[in-house]
Amino acid sequence: MHTHMSTKLEIPVLSGNLNTLNVNAWLNLCQDSFKVHAAVNSSTLKPSIQIVLARIKMEAPAVKSWWNENHEELKTLMTWEEFVKKVKDHFIPGSSKLEDGCTCTVLQHLAGVVVFHGLCCKVAGGL
């Protein structure tokens, strides 16, 4: 007896506080969901579908606004990784590329105050 197992794709919701931890966790959960779906269904979703599915679960007002302002560009991205970079560049302070040789970690970003750890150099594009 052969049974074909199929599973519904469960994408997490991005809402509430858009801090580094929550945004990274959401992106990782989305990616894990896509991997599980691909493994169970023996087919990989196209990156354009992954991006639109993630968009459907973006419920935080700031993320909705960002998507609405950038949706034409975001829909043309060729990989999930490109989308992740765009999300991080916009919503995670200090995720922009640093000058070569600089290592810097944003420890906190609360009420406009950024606390850094490490050798921080000028951030491309500023904070």
C-alpha cells in the first residue's frame, strides 16, 4: 500500500515588535517551513512564491507599509536569500554591510538608542 503524504504549508505571522530577535526568528521559521514543505511534498516552491507567501503573513503595520512601498522590486527578487537581505537591511539596525575588517554587533536597539559591541566602523548608509 503506497500513501502519498502531503502537508499544508504553515507560514508564521510577523506581527508585534519588529526587533532583531523577532525578525530573525520569523525569517528562520519561514525558511524552515519551506524546507519541510519541500521535503514532504517532493517539490520546492519557487522563490517568488516563497516571497509572496511570506508577505501574506506580514501583519505588523510597519512591514505592510514597507511592502506596499517596495512591492514591485521585492516581487522581482530571484532568491529567498535576496528577500531576507532586504528585510534585514530595512528592519534590523546595523545589518547593513560594514567596511572591510570591521566587526560590529548591535546588542540593543531600544527607543532609538543603539548599543554596539566590537570594532565598529562607519556603517554604509548610516543607521
